[in-house]
Amino acid sequence: MNEQMSIEAGPITRLQLEAQEALQAHPYFADVKCITERQKDIETEIQMAIGALQGQGGKAGICCIILTPRLRSSKPNIPGPYFDQATVAVLTIENPMINISPKGTGKPAADVALCVAGVLHHLRRPGVFEALTCQEVGLATDARFSDYLLYTTTFNTQIGVQLAAGPGLQP
């Protein structure tokens, strides 16, 4: 289990960390850095992974960011509120100039994004979230990374998060 999960994590964080752990455990990602959006100093982590510095597995030029899941409720009249649906996206960022160089992984962002889909599709953790189902893989834009090639791989899942009304909300 991921070291970050040693402290009791809520369902949103667990979903994000389980996705990160599944990607990092797959051999294809041995030289592709996988970062959670809530990780400390994420900008430095991204720059190390896609920049000219040595990245994951001695290679650089590409990374994946597991974004914070978005929750939705299909039952808005239940007190709490009760969230039963979640969407999680993985952003693949490639610096093509570094990635195709000898320092790079040589793995194009489109291929990495498809591999993300293959690894995470039907990933499930009973009691935390139901099977992730890949909904889309495609080009993305983000002003923060305008100089790089971006792909987003998006998944939906069923999740059960109910908040108790009143002070001291607890998921």
C-alpha cells in the first residue's frame, strides 16, 4: 500500500492514491512518473519528470498526474449530501523535445494515455469505490502547461460518500 495511505485517508484521497499505486505497479510506467495532484510541491515534481533533469527510472520527458476526483450526486434530496458518482482524470504531460531525446522515455503521450486507460479500466477497491470505467482519452489543454503536449484519460465510478449535516462534517 502507498506510504501516503498510512494516515487514514478519505474516499476521495483513497481513490486518487489507489489509481497512482496501480499505475506505478505496472511495468510500462517504470520510467513514467505518476504524481497525485495533492502532492507537495507538484510543480517541481512535474518539471523534474518532463524537464531535462533526470526523471523516473533515469528517464524524463513525460509524466502522469492523477487529478483530484470530482463527486456528483444523483440523489440530491437525500440529507447529507450523499455523493454516489465520481469522475477521476489522469493528465499525461509530455515535453516532446526531451522525451524523444536519449534522456527521454520515447513513449508518446497518446500511447501513455492509452496505457493509463488499459491499466485503470475496471480497477476497483471494494468498500472504497466500484470499478473504474474509462470514458474518454483525448487531447487536452491547460494554460499552466501550454508548451507541452497533454492528454486526459477520464474514468467514472460509483462511490458512496455521505456527509453528516452540522458541525464537524466527516466523510
